[in-house]
Amino acid sequence: MRPYLLSLPLVFTYGGLIKNKNILSEAIQLKGNRRARCYWPKGKEKTKLPGIYLQHGLSIFGIDDRRIIDLAENLSHCGFSVILPELTEVVQLRMSLETIDNIESLGLELSDLKSWYDGKRFGFFSVSFSSGMGLIACSRPGLADRVRSFMAVGGYCDFLDTFPFVFQNFSKDNYGVMVLLYNLLDRVDKALGEELREVFYLAAVDNAKYRLGEEAEAPKLLKSRSPKAQDFFWKVMDSEEFRTQLARDLQNSYPIELPKSFSPYYQMGGLKSPVSLLHGDSDPVISPEESKKLANYFKEKGHKHVFRTSTALTHGDNLPLHEQISGVPSLLKTFGSFLYWLKS
């Protein structure tokens, strides 16, 4: 079967052409009481299907995020069993090297667990910052031999290079900046970091829940902070020049070893699976250049991969396909290659 044919059902579901996906799901409890949910096609035995470990991104909704549920169902509709585990620290918007370790341990646990897939064909799929950390985890010796196919949507190559782009696109979507400042502000000013940490967290939550004006919680909490902290927050919100300098300060606050630990570019030597890379042309959070750099890395190494950008998605959000029909071939190519490599 040609790869693109495998992904046609997924594109049809995203395009609204298939209303009833006939998907079954069940809650699963993993080690350490970790939440997970499994999705598979109705009428199929999931233990005879290839399995996809789908890792959610930095979302306060975790595995209950409607976007990741839609993705799980749509992948399942193509004839796969999909398991979606929840990472607590990611739901809490914490960026930590612990997440890479957790993805690795989850990959080992899920590939050993034979109750949700055929026990042989095991793939990994993730989005945004989680996909970059997933690349690192799937390059480690314990997991690399188990992953048959890997797909990253809107991923990154070098962690430090993401800073300027996230800040430059603040006016389009400030979510990435709020998350970065929640995690990293204490690197440049410890006192302000402690005072504003919860404020920036609430600002990210306001963004995720589309809370504006009087409904927004961050400005309310900000009123209880010092004049200096309030001034800093509003400069972040209002001044592009201030944000540009802040991005530089954050970049310069790190010894080079730490961002390298977050960066797939320096950590992918052990990766064995073929890789599908897809990036939104207009992604306001992570530049498409990041996926292009990953593709160049794989090309130089002679590593099997496919890379496309598409107008049919932004950053984790799909646009109506009837408005973005020119972006569909990229979806078919990347999703199709991922599914084909996993199924073969």
C-alpha cells in the first residue's frame, strides 16, 4: 500500500468528511498511578494492531485536551491502537529534564505492555516541545531499539534557538512566552522570578482558556505584587524592545551544557527509527526552521526521514481543509510515511 493511502482516513476526519469514527476507548492506570487512555477502532482487536505512543504537549488539559483526543481518535481511525499517557509535570507547564527521563521510562513500560497493541510494532508521536524531548528519549539505548517509527509535529532542534522566535511572535500568541517566563525568569532575576512565577503561570492558563478582560486571572493576582513586579509584567506585555532584550538575557543566563541537554541536535546519535517531520508554515510558537534543521541533520547522517511544512496547521491547531487545501499533500506524505514505516 502506498504510504499516503494510510493517512487518507486521518485527513478525511480532520476535514469533517467522516463524522462517525467508530472509535472505542478505555482508561488505563500505569505504574505510579499515572493516567492514560487507549483508543482503537471498533470491531478490531487492539492486540493485533500496531501501537502508537502519543505524547501530549505543554497543555494544562493534559490527556483531556480536545486537540490531542482528536489526534488520538484520528490516528486510531487509520487502523492503529493509540495510547495517550499523562505527564504531570508537563500538565503543570514545567520544563524539566525529568520529562525526558519520564518519556523514556514510559516508552519502555508501554512497549512491554502487550494488552494495548500487538507487542511488536511500536511507534512514537508527539507535538511541540514534547516532540523534541521525545527525540532525545527515543535516541537512548534502552528505547531506540523498540521504536519502529517516529513523528514530530511542530518540533524543535536547538532549544536556545527557540527563544528569540517565541518572543518575536508574542503579538500572535503569547502562550510560549508566558510558559518560558514561568519556568525561567528566576534565571535573570531571582526575586522577580519568585514574585511573578504564579502570575505568569496564570497568564498561560488565561491564554489556554481564552480568558480575556475581566475574566483573566493573572492581572488580578498581579495587583498583590510589588510595584517593581507589576512594572516588569506590563513591560513584557507592552514593549517589544523589552521582550527582545529579555530573550537575550534568558539565553545568556545558561551555561551551554544545560540547553544542549534539552536539544535533540546534540542527543540524537542513537536514534534508529525513521522520522517524519511536519511543521505549520505559520507556526507562531516554534519556527518551521527548527524542523528544517532536524531534516538537514538527518540528511547529513543518511538517516531515513521525510520533512514537509503545511498551510493546513499552525501550532497544534488544524485549519479547515476546504480553506487550506494546498497544505493537504504535506499531511498525506508525513502522516502516511509515519504510519507506513510503523505498519511494515
